[in-house]
Amino acid sequence: MPVQNQRSKWSLELGSIANIPIRIHTTFFLLLAWLVLMTDSPSPMLEGLFVVSVFVCVLLHELGHAIMGKWWGVQTKNITLYPFGGIAAITSQPSPKGELFIAISGPLVNILIAALLYPWVNLPSAESISTTPISFVARLFLTNIGLALFNLLPALPMDGGRVLRALLSLLKVRRPTFFAARISQGICILLGLAGLYLDQPMLFVIAFIIFFGAMQEHVRAETSSLAIAFTVSDVFVPKERLETMSHGTTISKGLRTALTSLQPLYPVMNGDELMGVVFREDLLEHAATRADDYIGEILTRSLPRLEASLSLADAISKLEEENSNVAVVTRGGQYVGLLVADRLADFLLLQELRQNLPKDDDIEWSTPQ
Ligand SMILES: [Zn+2]
């Protein structure tokens, strides 16, 4: 399944295919060891080989997404393989048509593999199914069919859920993620009930995991569509509204200013030139020992610079990339104000609340008789 996601410390880089780093999560090796040790099969090596083969199939599935993504101009940052599947981390949200093709190409790879294996598959007949051991190739064949069907479940964040969302979007349904997430949750409830009824705890657990995945996906999509719709100029604090400090001010004097204003940070100026910012906490921290030093010595100089016309989505990823919660906002390269991450988050939350309020045409007016 393709998602936007950050790197995990618990994964091992194997190398790269088509410039995409391929990682394996360490839990995979635990699963491999566990399966080989616990198996009652006469040849544990064959069991190990089977698990590795399944992983190659999962990797090919993810590469299917990645290659189709490239076709639609969506870069894949990396592919991580987990014991229960893979994740291709993509860097941007494709168009609905792109999402449809990218989502479907993963399961299609598994169907293709199954088709290639089919000539060598000798499934035991119905009468002898419990006595004849199933062959390696037949198992791999069935696993690929299973992977394709499982991933095509029309529930977010599975591939099938993405196909569903893309179709809703192409059918011009307003808020496609909202409806896709609702449908997903309905399917999860049915799946969970089936798990209880059929006494299949795994099915119940899977339904549970997807249920929360669908909710997360819904929240993320609402936020990211807002983050694309607004720009830095909608949220930043213009320099005229900021109290500033001169780089030649002493720390103790700066602290006195900071204690009487509500600003959490101050632009530090050298005449008209912005040198950096000083945080209230830094003033507090150094006030006792370095009261007579200049503010210029404790300021944070290297801040990300963002153009006011940049979308909030790009601004957020830039802030995350540089691990900063403040950015200098520029217009045509000239300093015009500051962007503060907390304020940005509040702004997005407010917009989301506003979006979820009923619109005038949704309200039913009751007329008194
Ligand atoms: Zn997939």
C-alpha cells in the first residue's frame, strides 16, 4: 500500500532498485526465524525459502506501485517490507486518475505472478486435499491470489480503498475521502462480525487495524487537502506585528522585554537586516549566567526560508525536513515575517472545524405551522 510516511529506525537498507531504497523491517527476520524454528514441516529450509519468496512477491507488488507512480509523476521515497506486507512511501498525493492506476498496479503484479506460476500448479483434488501435501509452487500461487484479494478489499488504507476513493473522486462525489473512509469502516464492521461469527480472531484483528487506518487516512486527507489549498501568506505573522530585539541588546534586557510580552520568540535585527530569532526559553536559560552577554550570541541563525506564495503542505514538509518550528517568510527574497509551526497547526485545525460545520443548504429549516 502506498502511503506518506517517515523513516523507521528499525529497518535495514538492502540496496536500491530504480533509485528507490529498499528496506526490511527487523521484525521480518524475527518472523523468519520463528517460522523456521516452529515449523513441523520436514524441511525447515524450504519453509524459510517460502517466506523469502513471499517477500519477493510483496516487494514486486510495492515496485508495481512505485513504477506506476513514476509514470504519474509521483516519487517513491523508499519501500519498507514488514512481516505482514510492504509500504511504499510516496512524496505527494497523485491526481484521482493517477491514484486509481497506482493503487491497482500492486495487486495486478500479484495476479501476474499467479498467472505465470499457474502452468506449474498441481492443486490436489477435492477428495485428497487433506492427505496430499500442497506443493511449493501451488502455495506461492495461492498466496499471490490471497495478497491480491486482501489488498483489493475496498477499505482505506488498503489499495482497494484507494481505488474506491479515486472512483468516487472521478464520479465528482464531494469529499471522496470522507465517503471512502465511511464505506471502509462499514466493511470493517462486517469483517469484524464475520470474524466473531466464524471464530476467526485474525479476521477480527485485521478488521480492527483497517478500521483505525481508515480513520487516520480520513484525518490526514482532510488536513492535507487544506494544506494544499492555503499558502504561507494566509498564516504567517507579518514583521510589522512582531516585537523585535536588536542584536546589541544584552540578554538581561531582552528577558525583561520577553517577560512583558506574549511573543514566544523575537526577530533579532541588525538595523534593517534580520539576523535570526531568539526564543523566550533561551533568554530564560541564559539569563542567570550570561546576563551581560549580547543576544546576538545566543540567537538561532539558520532558519528555513519560505516564500509567502508556497503552499502550506510544502511549508510543513520543509519545516519537518529542517526539523525547525519557525521559518523566515520572504517575498521576492525580502524578509516579510515569520511562520510559526504552532500557529500553522491551529490554523489548519480551525479551517477543518469550519469545513465540517453544516453548510447553509445542508440545514433543514422547520417552518412553524
Ligand atoms: Zn499495495
